[in-house]
Amino acid sequence: MLNISDFNNNLLVWYQANKRDLPWRRTSDPYRIWLSEVMLQQTQVITVIPYFEKFITNYPDIDSLADADEGRLLKDWEGLGYYNRIRNFQTAVKEVQNTYDSKVPDDPDAFFSLKGVGPYIGGAVQSIAFNNLLAAVDGNVLRVMARLNLDYRDMTKASVQKSVKQNIEAIMPLEAGDFNQALMELGATICTPRAPKCIMCPVQGHCEAYKAGEVASLPVKKKAKAKKEIYYNVYFILNDNEEIILRKQEGTLLQGMYELPKYDIDTSVESIEEELGLTLDHPNLHVGSVKHVFTHQVWYMEGYVLYTKDAHPDFISLNEVEKLPMSKAMQKIYRQFEG
Ligand code: SF4
């Protein structure tokens, strides 16, 4: 049986003495805290730091981000991936500008109604910025809680995550923001996936997995599904004016980003000509091969050069290409062409 006040006290005292000095921990501005949490979803702390600093320089407050040009925003986000995060964030920030006088709402219901705000972001921002008693359950927290409670349930299930969230909120002290951050920090630095440092753990005395010698078997891992492999030919279609075809993506997760025309490897050049309305000269010039691994897919891309003398609305000067936002996968194959 967990002694709640001892547990909370041990955890909070440890956190105050050991927390990492991160740029978003030096501010109490709810907008900046929110921005950091959006970036930290699915991206590691070390990667996020320079992006966070760039964003608070370029977009220091709600109004500057709400009014920013989408293309420039995506360009600044380039490299962080999961571009829907920044698009949703801008939509939400615009609503804060219009509906809440540019002030992040401290009412959880109002905040949760904003675009892109799910249980994690909502709990994190509301607790850290306003000390509202809501848990912020990420992968680190799920691992810590599975081990503390000797919990063999599948932590990837939404129903289990909901129950873990309720369990945390049942023991949460008034210092909600610090408490959430302490649990996350413990998972990130001590109760790590491999080789946890139980010997240094501030809550070792409360840990059921440690007592049972079961730390290594928790959390229970589901067998990872094999990633889907996709093969593309990517075309560098050039004309005599040093221009190249780059298409702006619409209606996909990468909306607003630019990409080279890419086709399933079985697509013939004749059908590409038909689709683009161009006559293409194909000298079989192979630019290079690139593999890019996404969360659920692996892309294998082969790059080829094609020429045309025809006009097309998507032609853009080669000098302009580097100013446009492009996904990491596209940047990789484009670098083959530049090199
Ligand atoms: Fe994690 Fe070990 Fe601490 Fe338990 S004792 S919470 S397993 S670091």
C-alpha cells in the first residue's frame, strides 16, 4: 500500500534538487509552456531545445504565432516532423487570439476544446502553467507507473492510459505541475527503459516491481508490428531555365510542404507524362537511392532526372528550393541531386 504523502514528498524533493535546466522550465508564460509541450510530443528533449529557442525568438507570443505566414512556420518547423502539430497549434493559437483576448485559457474545458489539445498536452499545460490538478501521462510516466504498481496491463491501450491518469490524479498534491514534471523526469533520467538506475531512485522504497525483482519485465511490451515497405521513384523534372517541378502537398499530413513528384515504381513515364501534361525526355540519369524510416513505414526512393521543354505551373527556380519547407525524406533525396 502506497504511503501517498511520503511518496509525493520523496518525488518532489528529488525533482527540485535534480531537475534538468531546460529553457521551458525558466518561464511561467503559458504560451511558451504550451509550445514546448507541442514540440516535445514525439520528439526528444535534446532535439527540441534549439527549435524552442528559434520559435520564441521568431514568435515570442500568441499574436506573432497566430499571424505568422504558414509557409514560414513550416520552414521553421522543418526537421521536427509530424507537421500537423504546428498546423494545429497555429489554428488553436488563432482561436486564443480571437476568443480569449490572446490569453491561454486557464479553464481546462476551454483549453481542451482547442485544436490539437489532447489529454497529454491539456494535462501538461494546465498543470504546469496553472497548477490545475490534471495528470500528464506520456510514455515515461506510463513506464514509471507500471513499475511502481507492478502493473502488467498493456500500457499502449487507451483504456489503461485513462486508468493510469485517474490513479495519478487520485494521489496528486497541490503542486500539480511539479508533480507531473517530476514523474516525467524520473522516467527520462532514472526509471529509463533499459538499465534503470534503481539504486539512485527517490521512490525505490515505494516500488512494487523493485521489491518483486520484476523491473526488467515491465512495462509489458507488445510485439512491434512490421513496418510497411513502400518503393517510390522520385523525379527531378528540369527545364532549360534552371527550374524544377516541386508540388505543394494538399490534404495529407504533410499539407503545405513541398515535394518532388514521386510515383510507385511500377508507374510508367508515359503515365506520368499524361498526368502532368508534359512531354518528358528521360535519359535514364539515376541520381541516387534513399531509405527513410517513418513510425509505421519505410520508404525506399530512387531518384531520376527527366527533362521537358513544356511549361508547367509547378516549376520553380532551383535557387528558390532551399527556402521552401520540405519533409526530411524529400530533403534526403534532394541532397542526392545537389551533391
Ligand atoms: Fe523505476 Fe527502479 Fe525507481 Fe522502481 S525503483 S521506480 S523501477 S527506477
